[in-house]
Amino acid sequence: MKTRKITLAAMLLFVAAFTACKKDKDDPIREGIERAELIFTEVDGHAHGDHFHDLADRTNGKQTVVKFNNKGAAISGGHLHLEAEAVYKLQLKAWDYTGKEVQNDFITNKATADNYKAFLVGGNFILNANTTNESGAIFQPRETTYGDGTAVSGSGGIATTGVVSYFTIGHSNEGATKNVSFILRKVNAGVKATITRADWNRSDYATAFAGQDVLKLNFEIHAEH
């Protein structure tokens, strides 16, 4: 009887461990996030190389919201029509399973933010820095303060995360619909300091910057003149 009890306990532990591992494997969105949104708001500003100048909010700037489920699939607004030469503020919002907003948890303070970086991959974009007429795409993470109120500082945008970013497609990318993914990645210690403004669209980001994806939000962009 004692042997049976031990065997049964071992079996239960195995089942519990298998179930936990299977859940982790099947759920691409981690850290307890149930749903997310990306908010695109048209702002003033102009492109220069790999970043923007003179960014400023507009009164009643045109806004588009894309909503995602817990698998990262767009459930509303997932096919975006954006003006090719417009500049958009791109804001991430995310909620956990209790209904609490959690996007600012990734930038609570510098020590926390040093673990996270956003990318916008796919689309085969012509990058603005590779054009001679400022007609390409820019994605620039650009928070100015952490959650504790201290300033985000440092050259080249290395310290920024991407909970707030700015984006333009540029008329060199007009044409076919582009399939893209907004990715928030938790990177290993010391990795964030190696990520430059030129790395936002790298198809090999996962091997270049060791860590794991926290969010992968998939949607489509169609650039219009």
C-alpha cells in the first residue's frame, strides 16, 4: 500500500509538471498578459536618418487602434491604412488577466527597463537611413521618463524601450500590404546596450539579441499616398 501511494504521488507530480510545461509552450504571450492594443496617433515631426526631429502632439490628431487577443492575433483594426509620409506616435497598452493595465510595468525604473526592448519586424521595409531623400521607414522607441519619474537619458536611443515609439513608413514603402509584428522582447543582462536605432527591423533579432519575446503582436500595414 505504501508503494502504491508513492507511485500515485509521483504520477500526479509528473502530470502537473507536464501540464505546466505544455501551457508555457502553447502560450506565446508571457508575463500574464491577456490582451493588448497598439494606438497609432498622427503627430507633427519630420524624418532625419534613423530618427525624428521636432516631434509634437497634434490637437485632434487622427487615431487608429489595433486590438489583439492573448495569442497576439489582431481582433480589431488589424489591417491598417496609414499615410506614407505621416509620422505616428505608437503607444502600447496591455492588460493582465485581472484587468489591470501593465505596459508601464516594463519601464517602472531604469533597472527594469534595461531588460526590455521593442522591435517592429517584417514588411521588408526600405529604411530611411538607407535613402538619399528621407523617404524610408523609421521606428524609434522614445519614452522620455521611466515610471518613477526619472528621465530616460543616453545617446542613440539605447536606453529607450518602445512602450511609446514613433513610426513612419515613407513613400519608398508604398504599394503592397506589409505583414509586420510589434515585438516586446525581454533580453538577457547587458544585451539592451548593444541594440541601436538601426536594429528595429532585423529579421534575425531573436538570435542577435538573446532573450525571449514577451509580446508578439501581428498585423498588416498598407501605405497610402
